[in-house]
Amino acid sequence: MPVPENGESWGILGGMFDPIHNGHLNLARNILSAKKLDGVLFVLSFNPTHRKEDIAVSFDDRLAMLELALRDYPKFAISDIERTMDLPGYTLNTVRELTKAYPDVSFRFLIGSDNLASFKTWYCWEQVLEEIPLLVGGRPGTVLQDTESLSPGRVELVDIELVDLSSSMVRRKIQAGLTQEELSEFVPSPVAAYIAEKGLYR
């Protein structure tokens, strides 16, 4: 997998990826293409302070699924920096650690427009925007409400066709008895095979 190099522009896509699904990949692929980024760094949550109880499988299983999902994408990389940093898993802390590790890389944080509504509930969201601008993936014609109140010039809408999918939805489908073949409609086939082999989310 690639690593961010000096002078490059990279997106950061953070999450629990429990499991990673086609919606995550669609967001990353489309924003990478639209903004001509050099790569997207998928940052796996280790200690998500606000959603600990929501984690269904181990960090190692989530990491293994990420590796399977991204192996055919030469511009996607994985960071497990949250496992090694001695700090709570807030976005602000993670972004600061990444900018220390790659001081000459220009980073932007990727989210879907559905997550923007709750952005002001994030820990020190004003400081997050001071550290890193947001690229918000939204359907063409989407109007982002009140973005100027977040921080003028620090939030940019990128027109993409969003996939209506969430990890919790995928987990519910698995619990309802989805077959491996059916699951491959929602997650990459190698991830579906891993979930079936390990009996995850049952």
C-alpha cells in the first residue's frame, strides 16, 4: 500500500469500519477522483470515545477486513495510528498525530453529507476545522445548511452519488440471515468471505 509522501494531498477517512462497506469505498473513490487527491488514508478507530458500545468485532478483525477491501486500490492506504497513540480517539487528536507523522502532506478530512448535521457535536469541532478542512460528499444538488457558521472556507461540498448504506444496516442484514453471496452486494466479496468464514455479526 502507498504512504503519503512530502508535497502530496491526501484525504483522511476515519471510522470504525465495522464492517467496511461499499458506501465507504464509493465516498473515497469519488472524492479522490473529483479533487484529484494523491490518496485516501483510511484511519481505523481504536478507542472511539463516543461509540465504544457500538463496536461489534475486534480491532484486528476490522483491520483485516479493511486490508481485504483495499488491496485492489493502489491509491488507498490504512493507518492504525489510533492503536499506538496514547490519547483518546477524538478526531482532533488523530489529525494532530497524522500531521506530526506527515508534516509536509496536505490533509483534508472526508465525510458524507449525512454526517455533517452532527459535526458540531464532535469534540472541539472548531479546532478540528482549524487543523484540517472538510470535504463533504453529497448528492448532486445537495444544499449544505449553515456551512458558513462552521468555519468560512473550511467546508467544501463535493458532488457525488452517495450509496445509502451503513455498517449498522449491514450488521442487521447479516443477523437476519443474509447469505455470503447476498452480502457481497453490500461489502467487497473478500470481506463477505471473511465475515462468513469467521462467523462475524451473527
